[in-house]
Amino acid sequence: MTTTSHAMHIVKPVTATHSTSEKDKLIGKPRFHFEPLEVMQLLKQRIIGQDAALHEIEKMLHVVKADFSSPERPLSVTLMLGPTGVGKTETVRLISEAIYGRPDAFCRIDMNTLAQEHYAAAITGAPPGYVGSKEGHSLFDETAIAGSHTRPGMVLFDELEKASTEVIRGLMNVLDTGKLTLTSGTKTIDFRNCMIFMTSNVGAQAAQQYLDKLNFLPKKMQDLCLKKMPTRSIIEKVMYRKFDPEFLNRIDRTLHYQAVQDEALPKLVDIELQKLNQRLQHQKRAVVLTDAAKAHFYKDHDIRFGARHLARRMRTELEPLLALYFLNYPEKAQLTVNFAEGQLIIQPE
């Protein structure tokens, strides 16, 4: 709309689509239709042992919902740090599920694919002269980034530490202006109605090595060392070595996800079982695991590999057993799986 039409609206308020009382009703009503508390409810059910990180997410969602952030920047910029399989990407999936009703309604850019220099062009479209430069194609799903008037867009830059300097520079531009102009110059992608998430396991290895060393000390000494030098500060040291201060200064929130603790494992097995039963639901089937079967999955679990490894074990060990059973006995709807004498077995009813 041009400025003149604005002026006309001021001169002739009669042409306004809303009557004054209607307009007054709309003032102060948040335009975004998601409820931060509902989003948090889902996150707290599924992301285990990450209370500090989730608390920051909750604050971020309230700020986005209140909708007074700078019009020249993205709605929020969140960096999530921590080892693999602790729920960083899963957090973004769940936010997407809570806001959009599906876990893949965000644009995911895998920085791994941009690691090689010539791929760096992918973030800004093909440079002039390359095949595809005219179309201004890029890796971005613009619909997911733009969102809508009632829902924020979402983008995830995964494994940030793999990105080249060029890509980080391109990203800095996005964080600064909320816009990205593709190299072909014909197209600009707008990130100003978008929540930006980035994940990185930078420093996670150093933190784990530090914890392994501390393990040789008595518990009291361990606690003392961790108080003096928490893993967080080790991660931050590595992070400042890897990324420039001018890049880090453009990030609103840095969340630290902790390594999966032993006591969280039973809960994680329950979550995976719940997901499996959700998938079986449309076949009107359900599976129950005995305590022994559950214990089998988390007993010798190596916590360095996080929750993803646990999910994989259940996929590779439990699912083939169920598949064979359901194919042989299509009429069976309920079954119980036990673990005895070194193997998973289906209990006779």
C-alpha cells in the first residue's frame, strides 16, 4: 500500500473496513494464535532433563507471542548447544507440532551440506553464471520461513559448526536485517516473521572428556571442580574459538542442553514406546513392555550417544519381532513383550 492510500484512510475513516469499536477490540489482541503454555506442555512431556533450556524456550515464546520485537530483525534467534541425541532438534520439531499441527512445518537447513566451499552458494542461491542462477533456487522453503499473520515462520540451521566462513557471513546478514538476497539478485527471502533456531554440538566433546577425567576423583572433589569450572564454561570457551564475537552477539539466547542422565533413561524408553503405539494405533494395535523388557533397552545404554541411540535400539531389536508376529497373526491386536534368558520374547496370552 502506498503512503497516499494511508493518507486517504486518515482523511476518510468511513472507508476503513473495521468500525472504530471493532478496531479497539483488535488493539492489544496478540496476532499469533498459538498458546505458549500448550507448546510448553508438549515440550515438558517429551524433552527430559533439560529444564533450564526449556525455561529459556518458554521466555522466548512469550516474547514472540507478545509481538513487539524489532520489525527489522527475525522474531527470535536461539542457539542450542549440547551433545548429540539430547533433544535439540526434537525441541524444534515439537514446537512446530504444537504451533502447526505437524512436526515438519519448519525449514531445516543442514549445515553439513554447506561445509564444502562451492556449496556455500546454496545459502545464497547459485552465483551468476552457474546453472540455476536465473531461477534463484536455494535450499530455503520460503513458505515455512514466512509463516503467516497468525503463525510465526520457523527455520532450523542444524550443525552450525560445520558451516564455512562464507555461510556464517551470509547468516549474519539474516540475523541483522531479517533478509537474505539470493546471489542472482532477483529474489529476497524475508525472515522477519520467523523464529530462527540453530543447533551445534561444538564443545560437547571437550565437556565430555572433562567429565570423564573428573570421574576418577571422589564425589566431593568432582562437585567442587564442577562448581569452579562448570561444563558450560568449557563449551563456551570452544564456542568463542569457533565463532566470531560479532556473530555470537547477534544471537538472542544460547541454550545449554545437558548430556542424557541415567535416571532419564526409563522415561525415554516410555516415550519411544508411546511413539510406537501411536504409529500402531491406526492398525488398532498396541504393545506393552514388561519391566524386564524396558530394562533391557536402557540397562547397558551408553549415555554418550543420547536418546537417539536408545530409539535406534528399540527400532532394530523390537520392531522386527513385532513385524513378524503381526504378519503371522494378523488377528492379534494386543501383545506383551518380555525379556528373559538373554532375549526379547512375546509373552503367550
